[in-house]
Amino acid sequence: MTKIVEVSGLSKHYGKVKAVDNVSFTLEEGKIYGLLGRNGAGKTTIMHMLTAQIFKTSGELKVFGEEPYENEKVLNRICFIKESQKYPETFRVKDVLNVSPLFFPNWDKELAMALVEDFRLPLKRRMKKLSRGMLSAVGIVVGLASRAPLTIFDEPYLGLDAVARNLFYDRLLQDYAEYPRTIVLSTHLIDEVSQLLEHVLVIDGGKLLLDEEAETLRGNASNVVGAASKVEDFLAGKRIIHRAPFGGLMSATVLGQLSAQERMRATELGLEIGPVSLQQMVVHMTGGNGNSEEAAQ
């Protein structure tokens, strides 16, 4: 599989603050990635370095096999839709669509106009007069119609209602199936997008906590509930990402597949085993619940 992005030991420091700290990963051609984590985790800083909007402090960074900074050959193959996208003061929706082909060689006008109709966007309205949801919809139109080989969406859903968000997910999957490219979704609505994602990257405190295929992660964590002493006995030697005692009971989240033998032992101990969603897994891994040492082992 062709590597679209190669990152090795990437760091970005602001004085003593390590916004991104020694991160390494690759993004492959034709996959949908989830870049997940809390606010301030370092996700946007990574996206800004990938798109040459800020300098790295150290490490190696290649996009399409080259350094992206001041590299037009690389940058015209990237579409980065930012949460706080700025537009010229006088621009209307149709002006954004008219100039987009200048930046994106693969621009599809028919798709753009179909999406404008789907999202009911007013072509003649000035961008500064749009609601938060309509601004997000314009970004979605540009991101999808760009058909850029590397398309990055940073919190693409802000202000959109559930119907509009589902419309975005549907249109993304439809067009991705016909025109595969590398797509990165940075979002807090993890459960909503979990079925779209093929690979998951979790960032917290500037560090990469998880870099795994989504299929592997599904069912890769379990919630164990029962008498505290018996739960503790069952947890011995396992990777725990969350503990929540209440009275004489305890609920704990275990990372890793449980074998049939382990599940049988849990039953013998009177414990209940339940599934953990991708969102719950990410929340527990980044939630600062006092188990960071265990979770890092």
C-alpha cells in the first residue's frame, strides 16, 4: 500500500509546552482515518504541520514522499477543511465554489452543485452572513468536491443538526467508494463516525496513544462489573484503562480481547462482561481517571 504521509519522531514545542511530542505514524492511500482525542491534545497542531501551515520543531515529516512546506506539487494534492476557515470579506457561497477549481485540480463541479442542493445552501449569500451550520456545510462541499488525494476534515460537523451530519457521512461514503482517496476525520462525535473509520489514531497530551485498524479495535475492550474484590482478582495482569468503584462493587474497562477461558472464569466469579464502544474506549484512555500508568503499560 502506498504511504501518503510518513511521520517519524515529529514534535512541535511552544517554549516549554510540548504540543506534539515525538509522534510517529503513517497514513496509507485509500483509507479513512479517525484522528481522535480531547481538545488541546495536539490533533490540530499535527494537521497544521501536515498541511505546511506551521513548522515542526523536530522529527521527519513527508507527504506524498516529500516535505510539504512551500512545495506546490504536494500542497495542491491536499484539501484541509478547518473548523475556523476564514474567507474574504465580500465572498458569497458561489464565489467560494468558483475559486475552488484554482486550488484543487480534481474539482468536480457537478458534485459540488449536487451537495449545495443537498445542504440547501444559498449561493448568493455572503459567507459572513451564514450560520455556523451553513459554514460547516460549505466546508463539507469543498472537501468532498475537491476530490483531493489527501482530504482532511477538522471538526466538520459544527452547527449541523443530526440530519445534516448523516447526510455528510452518506455522501462521504458514496463518493469515497467511487473515488478512493485518503481521508482524515478529526472529530469528537466518535460514535457517529466509528463505522466510517478504517484506522484510528488517538492523541493525548501531544503523544500518540493508539494507532490501530478500526476492525481490530471493535470488540477489543470489555467492561467488567461485579464485586470489587472479585473484579480485582480477574483484572490481574490485564491492561486496565478505567476503574470506577461504587460501594462494594466495581466497574472496570479492560483493553484487549478476552478469551473464551477468561470469559468462563468471569462467569464463575459472578462478573458481568459487556461491550465498550470506540468512543468509551477513547474517553477512558484520555480521561485522566488516575489509571494512566496502567494504561500506558
